[in-house]
Amino acid sequence: MKNLVYIRGTKEGLVLQLDDQCAYTDMLNELKAKVSDPALDGSAEVQLHLGYRYCTETQYKEIVAAIQSNSHLRVSKMRSEVISVEESNKRIHERQSETYVGIVRSGQVVKAEGDLVVVGDINPNGRVVAGGNIYVLGRLKGIAHAGANGNREAVIAASWLEATHLMIDDLIETMTDELSMLSEQPEMECAYIHSNGQNIVIDRLQELRYIRPQISTFKGGS
């Protein structure tokens, strides 16, 4: 008989992978049986993998409730290969780019749903906000907020980076006097969230192709 629920242990906890081809009720019944096994008697975080199964909000809640009926288990992550129309449209918008030509003056706010390209300077107290990446072909002296809709892979790049504040998703970096040397030795730089997910890193722009290779979509060349 084919297993419809696979359970494996990792150092982070348990991974529950659900068969995405069988009937939902069959999978749910097997899930309930397996999580009630007395052998699962230690507290554990659960990563739930749904594969290509589409679940309604009610079914999501039903699956989580079934797992957490075992008081030792708690669902901490859920992964699905299926996205909603809303999520698909959001991703399309975030991959589009808009260009602003001119100076972003103090008190002015320029926003874009996807990537934002600014051809000009951003003055102190000027603010640019983008759902995707921000590229400044000029001096970035004000505030830049990339990945504003939750995109932690977003980057900020500028010809001359001397911003007062940099934000990516919900992380913020306040620029200090340590970076005042940029005004004497300007270099094109970029900012991104470190792989530890805890802080924003500033690096040479040349490193961007290694840090975020997915940004480049150019095909061809020699």
C-alpha cells in the first residue's frame, strides 16, 4: 500500500511531505493516524510540504489542526509549489521596472510596485520606495526602501552611496560616520540582506552578479 504521508526527522525538527496525487480525504485520514502514533512523543517543529496539491484556506487549517492535535507538534513552516492568482500577479508587478528621471528633493517620495531606476540624485530627506530593487544613477543621499512588499532578495545599488537610511523589507540600516569616506573615495556600491537574515550588508557593485545572479535576465552576447 502506498504511503500518502512521509515523515522524516532533521536537526530542525520533522518534515511532513503529503502526497499531492491522492484524494484529499485519504491523505488527511492517514495524516491523522500517523501524527497520533505514540512514537511521536517528543516536542518538535514541523515543516509541512504540500507539493502540487491545491488547498483551500479551510483545508490548510484542517491539515494544521490535524498535525497539532498531537500536543508535541507545532507547524512552523509550510511549503507549496502552487501559488494563487493574486500571488502570481504580485510577482509580475514586482518584476516590472519604472524609471524616474530627475532629482528626488527633500520631502519628496517616489514609489514603484516593482524595480525602480532613478536617473538623478536623491537629496537628504528625499525617499524612494520599491517593491523590488532600487538602482540610482546618481547620488543616494536620502532614504531608500527596497523590497517594501516583503521581498528580502531585493537590493539597493547607487553610483554614489551616502544614504541616511537603507531599508530592505523590514530591516533598516542607519548610515554612520564610518561611511563618510565614501564622499572622498566614491565607488558604485550595493546593499542587500546578509545570508544570516539579520542585517544589511554594503558591498562593491561588482559583487552583485554573484550575490544575486537571478537579477540578470540578459540572454546572448559573446
